[in-house]
Amino acid sequence: MLIHCLPDLTTLDPAARTSAAVASSRALYAQLENGPRDDAAAASAAYLNGQLALAEALPCDLPADPAALAGWAAPRSAAVARQYRHYLAERKQGAPRSYFSNRAHALYFLRCAAPTKLVDGAWLFGALRRWHENEFRPLIKTYIEELGDGLPAKNHVVLYQRLLDNHACNDWRGLDDTYFNQGAIQLALAYAGAEYLPDYLPEMVGYNLGYEQLPLHLLITSYELNELGIDPYYFTLHVTVDNAATGHAHDAVDALTRLLANARDPAAFYQRVRAGYRLNELGAGTNAIIAAFDLEAELVRILGDKATVGQDMHGDYCRVAGKTINTWLADSAQIPTLLRAFESTGWIKRGAPAAESRFWRLIQGERAEMFGVFSPYEQQVLSDWIETAEQASATARVASFRARKRALEPLAAPGARSHASHPPRTLIRYPYAGLSGEHAAESDQLRSLERAVAMASTKADAMALLIEQMSPARHHSAAGLMATRMFARLLA
């Protein structure tokens, strides 16, 4: 197999490069997240060209000589381990959390990272069509594992969506464009790759190489989420599967080595790998999201969103500092002043438990007049803001997620197991009997897929049917999960 390389991106028409570079990440994300339309491949290619042009000037720490890659990943992983040991030693000596000042801060991070995490692994989708070529096996293995081998309890998108659902952090679609940048890149690589894989193969391989290296922030995030009572499993799973010895970091180097050996022009191929690697630096990453958090600014945003709906829904008797609530909410620019008025009039007691504030009791309580107005995430932001004075040091402790889980274990029935964490009865078949309504419709889809695969005239036809269900838009559905299990079995 010979892998062809396109001309260098600098040969593109400058006007076209500029136009592509300024394309909205959020708009492309919205176009692709539910599956490609007819123009998806062309739109993805244009977006990728623009993003690659933006990344040209960024630094790249890949070795100049690809022969040095064999010894490149292990020292990086060892350095991360040393930094993490240092972090743990500092925490043991009483240092505050490095990332999350409070629980609201952690939930803010989960919400802002959602556009990236909900398309986890998407960039590798195009590799599935090359299932019959050994050079692509490491990339396909990584994609299947991102899909949890077809098990709901391991599928990365299922896990992250569950995390968002558990903490009511699903209102992420209005985030600024920069938060969609990485997700849009991943979807663009998925659908441009599915249509034009030889064109963007080096960039996809380079992006994969950068994304699958174990970063320090993954370890610290896992530790601090657990500390704040938030399930860290999505993140701890990535710590284990991305390891440099046998995991995705190792497979990323293996894939590059195999594909580079078959490239028509290895030097040009590798330079484009480096260009794809740089794509990881665009947009808002973990550290940037964490650094951007401002507790009061987030509360002001939330109240501003409420004001658009509630500004005319309060009676004239509802007054704070001499002004009706309707008057306060008529102009969102007044919200910071309203917060000060809540403090000065005693509606909110900063630095005290939230339950001591009159405003909080309007939201929480047996007869709370504003019950249901604020989501659990929004309530967390408000309560942390009220109690800021006693939690500002970021050392306040709550029961960790694992401690809470251990405390609940004795309440479970003896021998009971979570069905969600175990595979169905076989690799392929679901138990169809006894289902009704929505579940019956789902079982019909599964039966139809199973029948279509069984009746396929060739293995290639069967694989094509399964690949369609394993797209970034579908792989986390019941049909997509079953297709993943079937694909893995046929591949083996």
C-alpha cells in the first residue's frame, strides 16, 4: 500500500485559507454532530484547511527525525508521573486544590468541556473503512476502545453524557466558539477522513498522536473531581487506556510508524503529521477552561439567562433596595448591582451557609416560592457564591465520590450487580422478549441490523453496514453499541 500526500497547505489560495480559518467552530459542530449532510465532507475539508493554517505558527515538540519517536513518548509519560507525585506530596502537606476552587468550578469545567468530550474519538472514524489493512489496526483498535468495545458502561460518550445528566450540566450549546474548536476539529477529521482519508491521513495520525499522550491535567482532574464528590470514572478510564506502555499513546506511535513506512514520500508525510499534531493546541483546552472560571461572573450569566424569562413575572410587592424585581431584571447589566443589593439588604448573607440566606430559601425548601427555577448546577453556583468567604482557600472537604459509593454499598441487595456494567448475554444478540413501546422499537432496529449483517453477501458489505452505525453520531446508541461489538468480532 502506498500512501499519497497532497501538496503542502501553503499552496492553497490565501483568500480560501483565510475564509476557512474564520469559519465558526460552533456552526460546523452543529452541522456535523448529528451525522453528516451532503456537504459535510467539503465543509469539513474547508474547516480543516483553515485550522491547519492557524496552527502553522504554533510550536511542535515532536522530534524532527521520526526515527526518534520510539524513545519520545516514554520520557514524557515519566515526566508527567513525577509532576503528579509532586502534586500529591503537596496536597498531603496541606496545599489547596490546584484546579477547582469549589464544586461549582468543577461542574463549570464539565459543562465547558462537553463539546469536546461528547465526540470523543471521532477523529479516527475514517480509519474504519481501512479495516482490511494491517497498517490501520492500531488506529481502529483505539477507536473501538473509545467506543467502549460496544459496552454502555465503557463507551466514552455514554459515560460523559451520564455525567452531564447527573449534574444538570447540559446547557452547553450557547458556549463561546472557542469551546467548540476541538470538537469541530475532531468531527471534521471524522467526516473529511471518511470521504477523503488519503487527503487528511497524515493530519489525522498527527492529531491522534498528540491527543492520546497522557497529560498531567487528566490525573489532577480525576483526583479533584473525586475529592469534590463527582464521579471521576470517565477521566480515570482515560488515565489507564492512554498509557504509553500498552495503551493508546503506544498505539498512536505504532500507527505512525507503520503508515510512515508505506508513504510514497515519508518526509512530506511526516511534516504533515506534525501539522496535525499542532491542531491539539487550538481552542480552549482543560487548563484554559479551568483558568477562565469566575464564580461571580458565572452567577451573573445564570441570572442574566433567568432575567430574559422572569423579568415580567414578579409582583410589584417584590422589591429590593426600593426597586421592583421586574425593574432590576429589565436590564441584565444591573445584575451585579442587584447582587450587591441582596447583600446590603440581608437577602443574602455572604460567608454563611446558604440556608441562612432568605434568597436561598426562596429556591430551596418545603414551600420555596421559586422551586424549580434553578437547575442543580445553577444552585451549586449560587450556594458556592454565597458561601465563598469560608471556601475561598479551596481546601474545604466534602465526602469523596468513592467514599459515598462505599457508604451506599451495604444498602444494596446481597449479590446484586449493576446490569449496565456487564455485557449482554452474547457479543451480538440482545434479549428482545418482553419489550414494549420505545424499547420495542429499539429492539426492532437491533433485529434489523443483525438480520442485514447476517444476509450481507460479503464480509466487506457486512462491515460497511456496521461502520455506518459506528459513526460519531450513532455509536453510543443501542444499535451503535451492538454494531461495535459485531465489528470487533468480525475484525478478529
